[in-house]
Amino acid sequence: MYRSHNCGELRAAHINTEVTLAGWVQKSRDKGFIVWVDLRDRYGITQLVFDEERTSKALIEQAQDLGREFVIQVKGTVIERASKNPNMPTGDIELLVSELNILNEAKIPPFTIEDKTDGGEDIRMKYRYLDIRRNPVKNSLIFRHKVTQEVRNYLSNAGFIEVETPYLIKSTPEGARDFVVPSRMNEGQFYALPQSPQTFKQLLMVGGMDKYFQIVKCFRDEDLRADRQPEFTQIDCEMAFIDQEDILNAFEGLTRHLLKEVNGVDVEKFPRMLYDDAMRLYGNDKPDIRFGMEFGELNAVAQHKDFGVFNSAELVVGIAVPGGNSFTRKEIDKLISWVKRPQVGALGMVYARCNDDGSYKSSVDKFYDQEDLAKWAEATNAKPGDLICLLSGDKNKVRTQLSALRMELAEQLGLRKPDEFAPLWVMDFPLLEWDEETERYHAMHHPFTSPKPGQLELLKTDPGAVKANAYDLVLNGNEIGGGSIRIHDKETQSLMFDYLGFTPEEAKAQFGFLMDAFQYGAPPHGGLAFGLDRLVAILGGQETIRDFIAFPKNNSGRDVMIDAPAPIDDAQLTELSLKLNLKS
Ligand code: ASP
């Protein structure tokens, strides 16, 4: 028996018991005749005491040689601490050691294994196994476990069956590049790793599984923006014989369950917002509704004067910053530079101060009088003491820019509180999205998403206006899930492939199996997938997902610990019938 108790377990009630502990040396304090060692394992820290008088000189010498992170086993008696530590769960006691066993020595770790470490991100990733010993990472992984357990409990109780789907498949159309795997046995042929189990879960519905879920790895070869991983985890779900309402209820239920069980938070019925309204009011399809600052559109009250910048704009739109009239001129100038950064891309910002006496002072007083400014305040819902910020330009661009400003200001004003949860459904997304690069329409969600009833015809005349039976679940300004009601008949699916620019041959080659399946009695079905990594991070009150993933990759998609990706040797290439043609 390596241990009778763990390092987080012993309390005053254990005083005078003989116990055996095992763990890592966190730190030691050597007074010459007495040595204290903090012994750590997953469960906590217990203070060990080696005392020349009460035990032996030999033992204390052994203790003096212990280095940080040595793995040891100790036997001893639990005693009451002379000076108790109320900040430690085990702070009432210490272990008077009678026997010390070094199970393994350790090199000096490259960074301190403390909550606040001196190790930078790179070094911590290289020695991730040491990083995992630290509380912030360890607790994040335990937290993730709790969330996944609750997901399994809830869905399983609701009659969902967890089914695994294969990883070696062929292309899935989630809009990213596939990771591919060469097949040795099928020369010149490749598997693709799933961007999601989309087609498989639909086939499971054809197979009669009715309610499916899976906590599953997905792989997308995208350029990695700040907080993305090339492999990530989804809670993937699908249901048959349902309509949109059933899906929204089922997964709202799951989300509410998680908020309750994991965070102890009760949330009312989730608000639902149309995609068009989200774009109009927040400039964003994943609005953070923990705070107001909704957009006001000002064309009617800002384009009637001689101000060319506004008059030539497709949209003049603004927000009221609560209490923003207290910003100094310098602070406002900083905001203006902020929106003009290339990442945001606004040409400038007009502002109006709302004074406490009900008067206004704007940066365009030359053009607009108090009456105009009062209308701006009305349109943006600005109160005395606020600051109105206006941007103008191309509708889509300016909404995105103002959304960025809104989020930045909310961050600065501390309005994005991590312990507040504001979920909502965003619904009725456009079916198609124009892609400037390829000059073609792409499926906004994926090609299996059904258009709203009666809108199929509109595809021919005004494809951009067609709305889909598609919905996203948004939490605190993040998309945490998304899905749709699917097309379930072959004709509509062929039509959709056709509109998306697939030739019948291409559609058959890529998705023939699904179209075939649709001929054998496909039930109406739909589903969604949650991004588990992000969901866990948000529930955990954080915005970055990395600490919630045991072995994450860096921004260039590398695992710096195992040093992957890596070249393979010539023999392996030959075996796979591959030849390299490197660009550099
Ligand atoms: N497969 C979709 C995705 O990964 C989710 C869904 O439509 O169920 O975004």
C-alpha cells in the first residue's frame, strides 16, 4: 500500500493516527534541527515535520537532501500544529515523520510549480506534465471532467445514446481544410479526419438511433486565430422526428443543467433573437447581452445636414457608453485611434458628450445643433452622463467595427463579468454566405441545412435572402453551439448541392452515400454541436481554452512537448507511396 490517505485529507480528527502519504515535495524549510516539507498530490498539501528530537538525526539528514519535486513516501503520526494555518484545508495538523522513502528523485523543474509561476507559456507547454501539477491547470482539467460528466448524465437521462463515429473518413463540409491521412494499403488514397461527425450523425438518424450524442474530437486545418485549436472537442448531438422547437428545448435544458450543476446558477428561459436583429442591434451574430449598449441607427437623424462623411455613408450607427462623459479628451482620442487601427478599420469616430444638465457637446458641433444631438441620444438610448460614439460607412463593415468598439468598451468598463451568464439563441441565419474570394455562395452553416419552409424558390432569385432553419447558442459573447434542421430528402439535397456549385458528379463522389441513404426512409431530423473546450472555459469564468485542454497545441499548431508535427523517414514515405515536394 503506497498511501493510506491523500495529501488533502487529514484533519484535526486524525490527530494521533498513523498514516502513510505519498506525493511530490513542493518546498521545504530547514532550521537545522527541524525540517518542514510541504508534500503535494492531486488532492492538496500536507505539511510534514522532521524533528531531530522527536525522531532521529539520520532521518532529518535524509529530509535535508530532498529536492523540489522529489517523489516520496512517508509514514508518521498526525499531530496538532503549533501554529495553525486557516488558509489550508489541512492547516490544523502536520505529519511527524518516522520513515521516509524516496520513490524517485527529480531534476530541478524549469519553472516553479506554484499557482503563480515564473514560467512563460512556451516553457510551460514544453513541460506540460509539470504545468499540470499546478493548481490552475489541474483544477481546470478537473472542472472539465465535471462538465463532461454532467453532459453525459443529462443526455443519457434524456434518452440520448452515445455512439462513436470513425476518425478515418473522407471530406466533411464544415468549411475548413481537412487534415488528411495517407492510406498505406490503398496507394495514392487518403482519409480525411472529420471536421465534425456531421454526415455520420445524420446516417445514424437514418439508422433509427433517434437521439444521438458523442463527446468527440474534430479536426480542422485552419489558420489558427488566437484561441483555436486544430483538434478540438464537440458535444455532438442529433435527433429524429423533431422540429426546431424540440431541439432548442432539449439543448437549452442541457445548458441550464450545466449552469445549475456546475456554476450553481439558475437561468430563466433563454431569450431568442433573430440573426437580423442581432446584426442590427449588436453588429454581431454572437452578441454579449450581459450589458446594454445596443446600437442605434441614425441615418434619419444624421444625414440631413451638410456633413459629407455621414451623408455618403450607407449606415450611421452609434452606441451610448454609460458614464462615458467622464472620459477625458485624451481618453476619447485613444478610443478614436483604437477604432482606426487596421484590425478594426474605421475611418474615424464622431462623438457627442451628454452633459448632466441635458445639453450636448459633440465633435461635429459645426454641423449639428442641440436638437439634432437630442435625437441622437434618443436613437442610442443615451442618458445624461453618457458618451455617444458614432461610426459610419458600409453597413456590414461599420456594424462589425462598432461591435468591436462595444466589446472593447465593455471590457474597459468591467461590464463583462465572468460570473454572470447570459445565454441566448440566435435564430434564422442566412442559408448562404457570399464569399468574396471565390465569388460564390457558400453554405453559411453546412450544405445539409434546410431552408425555411417556402423559401426554396427564393434560392433562384435572391439566394442571399434565403433564411435557414439554423440556430446558434450564444453565451457571454461566444458561440458555444450551433446546428440546424437538416434536409432529409434526396431532391432538396441535390438541389442544394447544385446551388452551391457542386456538379452532380462531384456531389455524388463526395456525398453519394448520404443521398443514397436518403432514399431509404430518412426521418426528419436535426441537431447541433457544442464546442466543449470553449463551453468549459466560459463556465469556468475564463475566455481562453488552453488551460482546459491537457495537451494543447500552440498558435502554429505545434505540440512543443512531443515536437509534432515532425518529418517522417524515407522508408515510411516509400511505404506510403509518397514523395515530398517541399516549397522550402
Ligand atoms: N456539424 C455542425 C458543426 O460542427 C453542427 C451541427 O450542425 O450539428 O458546426
